[in-house]
Amino acid sequence: MDLKNAVALITGGSAGIGRSIAETLSAAGARVAITGRDQGRLAEAARSLGVFPIHADVSNEQDVERTYREVLEKFGDLDILVNNAGFGAFKNLVDFDRASFDAVFATNVTGAMLMARGAARIFITRNRGNIINISSTAGLRGGANGTAYYASKFALRGMTECWRAELRKYNVRVMLVNPSEVLTNFATVAGFAQKVNETKLRSEEIAHAVKAILEMDDRGFTPELSVFATNPTD
């Protein structure tokens, strides 16, 4: 697709991977809206990137419905949804509390579904569209302390396949991107230390991958793409 003047909606777009995707697509000529829960950070990102901010929580159904109303009122169309909003909680199984588990699934799974549902309703009517789900290599294999986060990414991968099966006949491309470890604020929010060095992935590499798969001619698409650092060290 041609990204110039395309309308892109990116959830969790005020920081990390989402912010880099917003910056990259905007630089390519797309008209970009971002959502976020932190109003101050959202406003700063919108000013810095020159994009349209929507203060919303993807796990809140009313917020999701309002998000699509605001996008259509602002731009009159939608071409791309990037389902990026997500976070993690990492604990041993025996120590996992229900509230933490439910919170991860509310954003990473239910929120992704609500956003995809809203986009699909628009895309089916227009007989075109793109949904990119930002998952993780955690969705490809299990790991200790990953009960909630890993499982949420397995679920997102499964939903991606279901949506793809439903929407291809409407010329909707549903794609999955699996980043490995990326240097963002994800670790801090999740409560663990992350070693920073120049060999690890940055959010810019994930944004590059998203832009690349979108720019393929609409007659084809990349169902799934994993992005690894070439030779990372701790």
C-alpha cells in the first residue's frame, strides 16, 4: 500500500514501540492517531510527533467506541490499525494473583479484540484495510514466570489467525509482528531490570518492520514476522 495520506490508528502510541511506529508512519506521509492511558505522556507524544491524540483505555469498551468515532470525525477514514497496547506481569505460578492476571488479559487480549472488532467493521464496509497485531516472541514458546504475559501473546497469535480467516475475503490484511527483547520502558513497568547495550533491538527496528510489511502491494501480505537482534549480549 501507499502510506501517503493513509490513516493509521496506533494503540499504546505514546511511548516505546507504539511511539516509534507512529513516528515512522507519519514520516512516510500517513495521517496518524495514537491512543494512550497516560494523558500527559499522550499529549507530549502528539505534540512532538504531530499526530492526533486520543485519551483511551483499550480494555474499556466505551473508550474503544469513542476512539473510532474520533478517528472518523478527524480523518473520515481508516486504513490501518496497529494493535500495540500491552503490558506484562511476571510472577511464579504459585504467587500469581488473580487481579494481575486479569489486568494483563484485559489489555493484551480483550483490548486487542475490541480494537480489532471496531476496525473490522469499518474495513468490511470499505472492502479493504490492514490490522497489525504487535505480539512477542513470548507468543512462540513458554517461559518461567510468564503465565499471564506469554499466555496473552499466545492468545493474540490465535486471534490473529481467526481474524485473518474471516477478513481476507474483504481484502483485509491481518498481520502479526513478534519482537524479541526491545529496549523500551516495558521492563520498568513490568517490574524487572533490563540491561541496556548497543546490541539489543530498539523500537525503531520494530517500526521499520511494520512499515515494510504495510508497503507491500495490497495483492500480497506477510502473515507473521519475527524480529530478533542479530547478536545480543547482556
